[in-house]
Amino acid sequence: MKSLKIFLVTVVGFCALTNIHSLAQPNVHGQSTKYQWPDDPAVKEKLDKWQDQKFGMILHWGVYAVPGMIESWALCSEDWIDRDSSMTYDEFKKWYWGLSNKFNPVNFNPEQWALAGKAAGMRYMVFTTKHHDGFNMFDTKQTDYSIAKGPFKDNPRADVAKYVFEAFRKQDFMIGAYFSKPDWHSENFWWPKYATPNRNVNYDIRKHPERWNKYQQFTYNQIGELMHNYGTVDILWLDGGWVRPKETVNEEVLSWGAPIPEFSQEVDMPKIAAMARKAQPGILMVDRTVHGPYENYQTPEQRIPEKQLDYPWESCMTLGGAWGFVPGDQYKSAAKVIHSLAEITAKGGSLLLGVGPKPDGTLPQEVIGRLEEIGKWMSINGSAIYNTRTTENYQSENTWFTESKDGKTKFALVCLPEGKPGSTTIEWEGNVPAKGTKLKLLQTGKSVKWQKDGNKVKVWLPADVVNKNIPALAFSMTGM
């Protein structure tokens, strides 16, 4: 027990102090440099609808919530992983996978999660049905390693994913199912015959094709359960981009730092996609970083692209320092999230914000409070975010520009320094309104005085706004 306590302190401290989810770590996904537009009209329609939403929630929840540690990755034997040296690797794996016997979320409250997301102004969600550790947050028939087979099995809501999806549907969210292509608990991915040196399959599938075929079928069957048993699903969000066809590995993939085997780890995406789209017409496939027909939008992780992109993408970023629940996590301010959302929207993307429910099944109160703060701003200024598209001149220092889908209205989103109210005027360069254009401050719903100065715009703020600590001011410009 002493070594276990030391281990937990080490993992939690490492996660909090060194930010194990930062860009320097090899578990962070890169971003494809190419994009292939879909041909299917139903997929195009769904993609356009998704691009209208702009702001979503991703929920990482699994056995890792019990000790409050980094999700799955401590199982992986790579040199960036920190574990207590007094515990052998086999002892650790046995302990970690045994957490399933302690995971009993008696206060499971997906309605709380959905209402918190709704209050924040979020409009789509992605839920981790299975992370890399192989623990299933749905009632799969393919394995007993599932929330529905442990201490929570007798609860009427033991099929967790079903009730998560239902709660968010009632709040009009688009529904996304996160699913990990690698499964480290499966003996057909990590064969107990061999050691597990890294995140990849631990045997040569060219020499043992029958074992890999079983894994492919296992993956197909599980995704099939999600596609057929859980109502309408809008997004299949596939993580674990190192599990990919060998021919798709290039210098960009190698630059992530993730170990890549000499052989293909293809899970047969054409077969999976055909099944998924038959069950869920128009579903968006997000095979992360694997460029081609099954990556309907790109997912840069924990970062915002440097420039505007003219194809669909989202930044998936954490509200705190970790994807899952970690005690004492430090959360970003509402202003930081709003500033990121303004930049992401102006560059043509969406923000998928990560939060982690506690092991009892509720969200931390600090998370709920932060989401409420974000929502107060979104409820007033959301028209500058939702249903918008990019405009050519999209930035002027701390000001970001978007445009309505019909092209009749431009929006200027001025990100203000945190904790420094008091400015009486705002200025930006470019996107100068034509004479007679109405420039309205969304915060008040009223027109404001403005003046053209060459290629610059100067705007006078009303007195009741000047001394308020507002994260960003949004202006609409019609009749330009």
C-alpha cells in the first residue's frame, strides 16, 4: 500500500506540475497537412451543420478518474511516462486494470453535465466510450471489461453511454462518440505472450495475421454496437492515430515522436465506415490525423493553428491541465477560453473543450462555475460565433473577425486584457465599415459612435461598458 500511495502522488504531481498533456509530449496528436472533402451529400450536409455549432464539450471519464490520474497513458512503457520504481510494471498493470472493481459512480448525473454544457453555450459533445486502456463506458457484448459489468452493474443506468447521449440530446446537442482504435486491455492487441514496450500492438501482425484479424473483428463489432444501439450519433471520433495503414505514415507523422512499427496497423476503416454510414446516414467520421475519406474534419490538439484554414477543423483543448479528473487541477479562466474561441472561429475552426467528471459521476463545482461564466458572455455575444464563416481579413492584433453565412454581416471580436477595464475607445485595422454602416455593440444591443481613420476604425464605448470586466466585446457591422 505504501508503494501504491507513493505512486499516486507521483502520477498526480507529475500530471499537475509538468503538464503531461502539453505539446512537448508524444501522446499529443499532430494535424494532417491535407484535407479531402467528402463526396456523400448527407455527410456534406452534416458537416455544414457541425460547422455552425462552433463550441463543444469532450468528456474523458473512465477508471482513471478513481485515483484522479492521467488517462490510460501510465500503462504505456515509453520513456516520458513516470511510475513509482518500487512497483513492477506487471504489478502496476494489475493494479490499474483492477480499478474497474472500485469504479462505482453512485451519483452519476449526465443531466448535470448536459445542463452545464448548455449553460456554457456549447452545442455539440463527444463522450469517451472507450479510451486506450480498453475500459468500456458502454454495455458492450465483446468483453466484460466494462462499466456495466463492475460494481455499477446493478444500477439502472449501468449502460452509461446511453444515458449520457440521451441527456445531451434533450439539450439539442449534436452527439459524438469517442472510440480508441488501440485497446491495451485486449489480448489481441497487447498479447500477454510478449512485453508491452510502447503504445503499439506488441507482436508482428504479419507473422500472426489470425490474431490481428480477431482484433479487427473485435473493433468492428464494438463500433457496430455504438452505431446500432445508442440512437442517433452525429460524429464517430476515432482516437489513436498511430494505429493506421503503413502507407499513411510520413515525415509529419514521425515528427510527433510516437513510435511507429514497420508494419501496418490497419483496422479496416473502409469496412467500419460503410457499416457506420449505413446505420447512421451522414455521420461524420473523424479518424484523427489519418488523411483521407475518413477524416471529415481535422483535430489539432491543445493548440490553435497559426493561420486561417479553409477546410473543417476543431481545436480540442482542456479546460484544466488534464483531460480527465485530477484533484486540484488548475482551470483556465473564462476569458482565456473566450479569447481562444474567438481566435479559433475567426480562423475557421471550432473549439472542443475538455472536462473530466469525478469518480462519483458529477462534474467538479469549479468546472460548472467556469462554464457558467463562459455562458454569460456567449448568451449575449453568440451571434458573432455561431453560424459564422471566415472572412479574408480575419485579424487585427487582439481583434478577430467573422462573417454571417449569408455574407451580410461582419463581426469584430475584440479580446480585452483580463482584469483591466477602463478603456473608453477601441481601435482596429482593416474591415473598415462603409459610410452609413450600423456598428452595433452586442453587449448592449445598441449602435455605437465610430470613426474612420484611414484603414483604421475607432469606436467609442458607452459609459456603462467601460468599467465592466468583460472578456471580449463583439460588434456587428451591417451594410458594409
